[in-house]
Amino acid sequence: MAAGDNVLKELEQIPKNAKKYVVRGDANVRDIDSSNKNYAAVYGEIYAYDSGSEIAIGDTGVGNKAQITSFDTNGVSSYMSPDHTNDHIVVQRAGDYLCKVAISAETEGAGGGDEFGFAVYKNNGQTLFENLHAHRLLSGGGGDTGSVGLSGLIRLNAGDTIEVWVWNEDDTTNLVVDDITLTLIKLGTDLPKLAAFTATQAQDMKKQKIMK
């Protein structure tokens, strides 16, 4: 869908005799009308702090990836469903999103170093986002606590689940996750159905200098 198509779609739905209002570009969209759920910032986050959670690695390679199940806290969210119990974020609205992951981890076993792969997938590991993928070599026996960061733009549908997965490229040494954060932020904001604004609401918005 081309940029601006959503705007035209909304305008076409307004009755010809309805008064049309223009929202100021510098308005705080969360203050416009809390009852109008078509217009809001969209974001969500899950994380774990000082977890020390061990992720079992069954075999080597990406074909034996394991979901990181260390999340224990839902962060702030708006029109999104963070679900640390299932270690994923559920998308409510389709669109383009900025996805960011920050991980602090170490190896569980002694011996030589292990190269781990980290990536963001959607829908229970079905689809890999290639722009959200990294490798990190960690020394054995927990002697090296390493940090890994992932950041990229992805296109999502309503109902998608977003998860973080890991695998060991060298052997079956487990990973210990100390800290991890998964964040999703929708680019732009959802447009309102302009006809939903009554004349009274419009007057209130003008008083707040939200509307022209």
C-alpha cells in the first residue's frame, strides 16, 4: 500500500455533509481523545533483569535453535500485548516497526569458547528477520559476559508474535542469559477516523490547541 493511501481511505469514509477537522502536526496524539482507539502511539516491551536463566542447547547449528525464555517482566506498552509468560510480544496492529534487542549473556560450560547465534523470529520461530541477526564468541566457563545488540525495521501483521532465539554454532554448551530486553515501536501513529470527532469534541480540542 502506498504512503498516504490510509489517509485517503479514511477521508472517503466520511459522509459528504460531515464537517472535517484537521489535527495539528505537533499534537501529542495520546492526548487527543482516549476513547478514539484508532489514533495512538503503538509500542511494547518485555525484559529480564539479572536473570541468570539457562537456555538449553540440544544440538549444534541454527536448525537446533532454542527460544530465549528468560523474560520475566512486561514493560510499558500501548495498543500492543507484551507477554513475558510466553516470552513474546503479540502485535495488535499491522505496520512497520522498529525492533530492538539488548542481551547480556555467558556460557554455562567450561573449556574453549563457543560461537552463539542470536536472531529475532516471528510466530514461534517460523520466520527469521535477517536484519535482526548477530553472532558472538563467548569464552568457556562463564569467564566472559558478552553483550549483543540487534536493531532493525520489520513489517508485521496483527496477531504476529515476536520472539528472540539462540543457537550454538560449535557444540551443545548452554547459554546463561543475565539480562535481556525486547522492544517494538510502530513507526508513525495510526490515523483517526475523522468522522468520529463530534462538534463538542472538536471544540474541546481547539481549546487545548490540538486542532486548527
